[in-house]
Amino acid sequence: MSIYWNDRTKSLSPYIPGEQPRDRQFIKLNTNENPYPPSPKVIEAIQKAAGDPLRLYPDPACTVLREAVAARYGVKPEQVFAGNGSDEVLAFAFAAFFASGRAAAPILFPDITYSFYPIYADLWDIPYRVIPLGADFSINPAEYKIPSGGVVFPNPNAPTGIPLSLADILLLAEYLEKQKRIFILDEAYIAFGAHYATKFPAQTAVPHIEKYPNLLTVHTLSKSASLAGLRVGFAIGYEELIEGLCRIRDSFNSYTLDRLALAGAAAAVSDAAYYDEINRRVIATRERVIESLRGLGCTVLPSAANFVFVKAPGTTGAVFFAALRERGILVRHFNRERISDFLRVSIGTDEEMDAFLKTCTEILRGKG
């Protein structure tokens, strides 16, 4: 800790990302990356953009990308904000819409959710209150219908993978709109919920932003578009919300997306057919993996994401994590209350998941 750090820097507990090995000896199932390559149209667009125009600043308004998103989702370009990954978009949203200081009403998010939320709140001095998940690790939207400074959570939730129905999302948005509070809905994994095998699918709330001017949906191309290395995210919401995000962005850095990222992202958003196909494959693999893990006696939460949350029988999460890593498989372990015995396992290719399941079988049956 440096004597030159200010009090805010000293008080922060930064987010710790999943391990990124520098070699390929591991089967990497720890950061929810898509196991399939980006659309060929993305690579072509980036190659075309990699020329003389790189000497010029990119379009600060991200016009081509915003137009592509608007066409894909049936909204207006003025209702789209683009940023350097959904993490940046979320950071800007916290700064733009949540009040800071001790006198401010606390914002609400789950006790088990995306780890960046409390970090952003601390960064911007935003009071917050965590709402415990239920015994089954689900979000109860009724518990968020209380006075607050606003609400943020993912749908499906992470790291559990459990979604809320669109009906529940909209009822909460309606309640918060009456309170004149914003609802930030993080839809990082929504593309993997269309075939969710329960009574309802996980559905995007984007078609309802006109009715709910307090509803901001946040999206990433890292998961569903196989572009974790490109760092592009976007938000869709009422024009006044987008204007607020632009004011924050332009107070930091107007050029958050470079020319290559803009070109590749616009091509990805426009190639829905390609990504619908590869993400259907991820969903099919996920359902097979869940069934196989449960056959081994594991507890697996229902998932509408591109990962599963699994608890192995007769061992701890830390021990199971170490055993998998020793055998060349990286997964994610969160050493936190309530979930320390669970592992989050990203869905890889069928071949990778076959190797994962074989290794799990060997470990749990004492053959490894």
C-alpha cells in the first residue's frame, strides 16, 4: 500500500478475474468465454478496418455499431450506448444514475451476484444493501419492492445461472418506475436462456424499454458473440438514460472503442444467424452436462447461462477445484459464504466437456 494512494484507493477491494493461463495445457472452463470462434464476417470486417484509417481517431458516437444494435433489437440508435465491454458500461451507469454519499438511499442487489457491483458502489461512494438469495439461490423480486436508490442485478443471475421470468422483471420495473428509481438489468447471458428447460425461458426486456423509461438493459459481446478479446458492450434504454451515459463517458474519454472493435462488433451484431446456431450448441451441451453431473450425485443449479453451478458430493469446493486443476481443467471457485462448496463451470465444446465429465468421474469415484 503506497503512501501516495488516497483514502478511496486504499479502501477499494478490486475485482479478481478468472485465471488466464499463458499456455494451453489447460482445458479452460473458468471465465465463461464462448468455446466457438467468432463469425467469419467479424474477422473480415476487422481485416478491412486494419488499414490507413487507424491513424485517425474512431467515431466517438460509435454510430455504425449503434445502428447495427438498433436494427437487431428493433430500437432507435438514440436508445443505444456502446462501451469498452459491459463492465465499462456498468461502471458508467453506476456513476450516472445512483446517488452517492451517506445521505443517499442505498441501492439493492443480491448477496450472491456479479462481484463488480459492490466494487462499483464503493468506487462511486454509493450506499448499497444486499438482498439474500432464497434457499434455492433464486432472486425473489418482491424483496426488491422497497424504498431504495435503485436496483441492479443480472438476468440470468451470475454465478448461479438462475433466471427470473420476464413477467417478474417487468413488474419490478413498474414498481421502480413509480418510485422514480432506475432498474439496471444486466443481460450478459440472456442469449443462452431461450431454451431454458423450465416453465419459462429467460427473455430479454429490450422490447419494453419504451414502456419503462427507468429500465436500462446492459449487454456484452464477450459471451454470446465469442468476442471476449475485443471488449465491446452496449446498453439499450430510454433516450434520456443514454444521454446520461454519454455525459459520463465524455467526462472520462470520448473514444472508448477503437476502429477495429467498432468494425468487428457491428459485424457480429449483424450476423444473428451464425450466433444463434453456435449458442444453440452451447445450450444443448449445457443440458447434457447438467444431466451427467447429476448422475454422478452432484448438486447442479438450473442454468439459463453458458455455465453451470455445481456442488460435488463428499468433498469441498476448494478440494474439488484443486483436483480438477491438477488434472488440467480450470474452473472458477468463489471462496464466499453460502457458495464456497460450489464451482462455476463454463460450457466448452463437446470434446472439452467430455474430458471434464471423465475427470469428474475419476475424482468422485476415487480413480483419479
